[in-house]
Amino acid sequence: MKPNIIIINVDDMGWKDVGFMGSEYYETPNIDGLASQGMIFTNGYASASNCAPSRACLMTGQWTPRHGVYTVNSSERGKAKDRKLIPTKNTHTLGKEHRILPIVLQENGYTNCHAGKWHLSKNPLEYGFDVNIGGGHNGLPKSYLPPYGNVKIEDGKAAYLTDLIMEKALGFLDTVQKPFFLNYSPYAVHVPIMPVDSLLPIYRNKTSWEGQGNAEYATMVDNLDRNIGLLIQKLREKHVFENTMLVFTSDNGGLYGVTKQKPLRAGKGSYYEGGIREPFFFVLKEKIKPNGKSDIPISNLDIFPTILEYAGIQNTSITFDGANLSDVLEKKIKTLERPLFWHFPIYLQAYNVNDNETRDSLFRTRPGSVVRQGDWKLHYYFEDNGMELYNLAEDIGERNNLAETHPEKREELLRLLKNWWEETNAPIPTELNPEYIEKL
């Protein structure tokens, strides 16, 4: 029997915004309980540091140069006078030539529901989904309270948007014939930060922890957790939990200033660890033993091929950049040797006062690429050919740049990057911006 598939792709949830990753401020008992039923990955990554490119990578199983979605809206973010290079033009809508996950599942007998944020086109029904609950091209709701503004969704019993999306998703589960795929991607916990008032006293009376102390944001995390609890309850009521594969992750790091991921550096929009490392786990009772934990680096690129393995779907004619993780999940292997790459030939402006979290005070991201191989991570910047090299095993906070003291490792990783640029035909911005004003 083919397993049902649920992807829980939270928006802007940081690596330590859940209890199972160590938070002592946010309360996520339902998510923590679910995580204990499968395998947690402590080195789980998003394939991009903001929403649309990460989601495009998950849906295609391919790196950003394959689909061209690099950022949200324009790649010319920030002031023109501060941008030395003309950035690569961004692709706003995912091309229909890509055979994405819901299309492949639909072709193989799955009934598919998208619930929440889509952000890759105007209509997910044109991309392999049979049901659409609130998904469009918008990247955030104008409000979590009715009428929600830019989120088109039918009225229900619930008012708060995250509650309403789950209400509709549970309705889908009540009517669907197996097997099903639910792409549950609530707009939470993305801004606007709109608290659930009934939960505020809980968090206003709690002591902050490691930079986490935003009570309003905490109520949104709590509310999300309660809704995931309802989802698990429904699966158990319908006696399908045992045969449902659940994947939990986030599309990028937490918004720095709203939440922090110490000791990780920076947050959403940055390619330091705080912007791309995520809470991440897989559950499938029939195949994955409970209470598992792995430090193998993985990416949301791995979700698509892993799901196909468990769904028994082959010969898809797709070239995956992610890996099938089934042997890791079933503890048949303990290592998975391969580099992970990120490519962002664009600018992304800063959103708060720099406190040595980003490379400079003007941008979260300047055009460049990143590669992680084993414990080593290299940042390469196209403006000045600058490089930063970190040993994450010894310096997870990326504070001690070893590019000059470890030239052999630097050049080894640079060769990996250059080969990867050639393999993927990755666009490298080189044209100078005539509006740029160099600071003296």
C-alpha cells in the first residue's frame, strides 16, 4: 500500500524555534512528540535563505540555477548606489516545464491538496494539486484576521488564518480517498506578527532564553503547534497515521530580530547558518524507527526523491540534485558524502541594525555562492572575490574565518564551487552597475 504523504513546511521558523531542537522559551509539545516518532536531522538545511527559491527547490528537487527562482520579487534589492554589480534577473513564477512533486504524485494515483502559502504561481491547481486552500502568488498574508486581505479562502468556523487553513485541511482529510498528498504550508510564522491574544499571558510571564523572548511571536508558534496536534489527531482517528509519511521543516531561517538561533549567526536572508539551517525530521511508522537522530547534512532538495522512493515511483525522467535518504532513515548507512551548494547571484537588503551578524550593514546577502563539504563551509562573494572559510564542527557560529590560515582547504572547496558552476550553468554576475558609488 502506498503511503500517504504530508509535508509540513513552516514559514520563517528558525532552527531552535521548537522544543525538540532545544528552545526553552517556545512551547511545541505536539511537534516535539511527532519528532520523537521518527528521525531528527540536526544538520538539516533549506536550499535557499528566503521563501520562493527554497520552495521552488523543494518542489523540483533541483538547485536554484536549474529553475532560476533566486529571491522574492526583484533581484535589485537595496539602494542602487550600493550595488556594485548588475544582479541576475529573477524568475518570479516557477516554469511549467518542471515536473514537480505534486504532478508526479498525481500521475501515480495520489489526490493532492495544497494548504496555505504557495508563492510560486497564481494558482497551485495548475501545478498538480486537486485542492487549493488559500494558496496564491502572495508571500505573506496582509492579516491573520479576517478578511485576510490577499489570501483567498472560504469562510469557516475559525477566524485566525492558521486555524482556518487547518480546519479546511482536516476537511480534505475527511473526504479524500487514499492515497493523498497534503502540502501543509501555513503562512505562520511569517510576519505580520499578530498574536493569539489568549496565549499572550503564558509567554509574557516566561523568562527569555538565548535571545528568544518575543511573546507575540511565541503565541504564533504555539498556535501552529496546536494545529499540528489537530492534524495528528485526525490521522489517528482515521487510522492512517501508521501509513503516512510526514516531513517537517521550514523554508528558511527565523527572522533575525523577531527570533534568534544562537549560537548560529544571522537569520532569514543570510547564508550564514542562521539563515539556512532548519528544524527537520521524517516520520513513517512502518519504515523509520522512533527516537532517531542524525548529524548527516541534508537539504530540502532531498524530500522529493525520498518521497518517491517510499511511494514506489520510478522512471520519472527527472534529474534530481537531492538524494534519496531512505538508507539513512532506515539506518542502513551512517554517512552520506556529498557537497551541498547554495547560489544567490542577487542582492537582499538588510532589515535591522548590523550587530556583526551579517557581512555588512547594508545587505543580508550580496551576490555569491556557498558550499558545505563535511564540516567545512566556504562563502564566495562575486563583488570582490572575497572568501570566508569556517569549520562548523569547531565554529558553528561562523566567527573565525580560516580562509587565509587554511589555503589548501579553501582552494579545495573553491574548485568544487567552480566545477558546480560549470555543471549547472550557474549565472555569475560580472557587469558593473553604472549607478554604483564606491565608498572611500
